[in-house]
Amino acid sequence: VQLQASGGGLVQAGGSLKLSCTASGSIFSINVMGWYRQAPGKERDLVAVINSVGSTTYPDSSKGRFTVSRDGPTKNTVYLQMTSLRPEDTAVYYCWAREYGMDFWGKGTQVTVSS
């Protein structure tokens, strides 16, 4: 499984960004897809995940501001709509997918929120 993410960039605090990630390769059994992020000097943290039937999971830091969704003929594209962005949301955002119990990661896309 290969994951290609796009949509990162620089935005002012309070602004919005939408990230996209498309999975290719052996994608027939991808159950869960989503997003993690890693800020400099910090661990990689969960941002949002969604399973094949649309159930979502968000940590408190994402609730009410971020929305994860899936699309595509095989539900192989995952989106992250981010609103009310804060400087503390600045990080590299990684697309993630799990298939047959194996985790796959995209290369990451930088999101920078200026104050």
C-alpha cells in the first residue's frame, strides 16, 4: 500500500486547510485510514481516523474543529478538513492506513499555523 498525501501549507490562526490522501497498490482490505501528526521534538499523535463503515475517532484536541472522511470507489481516499486552526496545530501530518493488521504511512505533509 502506498499513501500519497497533499494539501499542507501555511495558514493564519483561525484559518482552514483540507488534507487529502489517496491509497494505491493492494488496497482491497484497508479497514482504517486516518491522520497522525508530529510536531518538532514531540511524539506522533493521533489526529483522526475513520473505518470502512464511516465510524470516526478523534482525540479531544481535534473534536469540533477537524473532520475526517473517506471517498473513492474503494474508499481509498481519506480527507482531513481542519478549521479554527491554532499555532499548536503546526506539525507534519501523516496519512495512515491499516490493512491485514499492517500499518502503512505516507511521507507527511507540513502544516504551519502562524499566530
